[in-house]
Amino acid sequence: MNMATVQSAQIESLCMKLRVLSVETRLRMLSLLAERNLCVGALACQLGVTQGAVSQHFKILREAGLVIAERDGYYVHYRVDEQAVADLQEELDRGLEQIRRGRTSEEPGSETPDVQCRRRKESVCARRKSKTVAGRGTT
């Protein structure tokens, strides 16, 4: 598996988790669960939403690996998976650091399309600009 495939899989995984966290109710749930373990009913009361809505959000949070369910008799108490949250934070930090530094590939000797264009002494921007300028001259 090459670096581009690995990076693409990492980006997909990160995007999925960020989509999960982009919903305000889920963030509120995680915030409440960070304080203590809670069941669906308790969270529904605190958030002012139905138990069904909380259950659906929990399903998504479980699939993302961000919460852990523990059965206690008839009740299921949920808690934040602290290791998963720490891993997500590290993954996000690494990705943002790469973007900040402008590095998209760690593989030695790999070239981005931009580098390949510069080697051919042409760029996509220059080609587009020349077509635009040529189009203006014919009017």
C-alpha cells in the first residue's frame, strides 16, 4: 500500500469522526459524559430531547468509537472513551500540522502534481491564464 492510499484512508477516517462531532447535540452529550457516566434517560432530560434522539446519537457515537456502553441491570450507562478521544486529538493535530507546513506526502521521492508541472516548466495556472487571455483577444 502506497503512502497516498494510507493518507487517503486517514483523511476519510478523520472526516467521518469530524462529521460525527459536527452535531451540537453530540458535542453536548460528550461534554456531559466527560463529567460522569449517564444513561439515555438522564441525558434526554438534561438535553431536552427525546430518548429516541439520544439513542440515535449514541449509535453514531458508538460507531465512531467515541463512547463506551456498559450494562448495569436494566440500564445502559455510557462513558467517553478517553483513549479514542486522545487518539482523535493526536490525529487531528498531525493533520493540521501537515497542512500548516504545506506537506501532504511523507513519502521520500514522491512528487505532487505541482512539482511535476514545475519540472515541465508549465503550470496548470499558466495554461488556464493563456486560454483566458486568448479568449479575450478574440472578442
